[in-house]
Amino acid sequence: GYSEANGLESLRTEIARYLYRARGIISKPECIIITSGSTQGLALITNILPRNTTSALVEEPSHEGLRKVITHAGSTLETILVDRPRLDTTSLKPRSDISFVYATPSHQYPTGSILPIQRRIDLIRFAEESDCYRVEDDYDSEFRYQGQPVSSLYELNSNRVIYLGSFSKTLSPALRLGFMIVPENLLPAV
């Protein structure tokens, strides 16, 4: 039969357990939404967050598919340059016309760089001062060949971060299984 709109409860519970073990993320299963992948999660986000005269900030370079998802929903797309090869947060000044900032801090696509902690804090501060959200796509974070796993932005401020993940790299892209963790105030809209 059909389950709840946010996905099968037992699956959301297991994902919450997995995220705690693998990423150190503490999340309530009811804040996890099952999707067909990160792209569907991003599409949901762009359709629920305010878009009238608002923009989405996206890393440059970034995946062309995510740009299409954002602009298809009617949002204006602006970019933040990736320098040396990390997201340049020094150019971020508080604004009232930003809906969300999209980034891949644990493994930037396509450079593969990891965003340092100070720049992660800068992103969180920008989201708070601009009253917008941070969309964290945890692309490829599971694959670490040395050192400890990198902390997520979600851990720094779960009230302002929407966390996207999928199992396309760890299990199989054919499964089309992904998820997102959303702040509780966004649950009814999602």
C-alpha cells in the first residue's frame, strides 16, 4: 500500500540511524523526506521557498542539471566563485532577496575540494543575516580515502540548512533513492 507522503517511516528511521553512524548527523526521522534523488529534493526546495524577486546562489563551477532545476522553477540564478578551489565566502554580504544558497561543501563538484570550517561558518552566518536557507548537497561525502569524515553544515545549524543526500553512489543509481532533511518549520510545505 501507499505510505506517508514523506516516505516509509521505517526507512526514514534507518536513514536517521545511518546518518548518525556515518556522518554524525542527529536528525528526527519525521524531518527526513524520501525522494528519488538529490535532484528531486532540490526541485521540491525550489518550489516551496519564496521565488518572487528572489535569487538562488550557486557555486561556480557546478553541475548544469541543478542549474536547470532552479531556473525551471522560476528562480533567478546567481553564482559564487570557487577559488583555490574552495567556495569564496568573502564576497557574501547580507541580502534580503536570496531564497537559498546551494553548495557541495564536503566534496565540491566538479573540483573535489572540501570547504574549510571558517567558510562553512561564513555560509551559516550569511544565511542567518539574509534570512535564507543553505542547501547542502552531500555529494560523494561517503568516499574518504584518508582522514576522518568531514562535518556537515547541517550539524552547524539545522534550523537554516536543508540537507540533500542520495544512495546513487553507495548502492546503485538504478534505485533512484535519495532523501532530504528539512527544518521542522518547512515540513508542512514539503
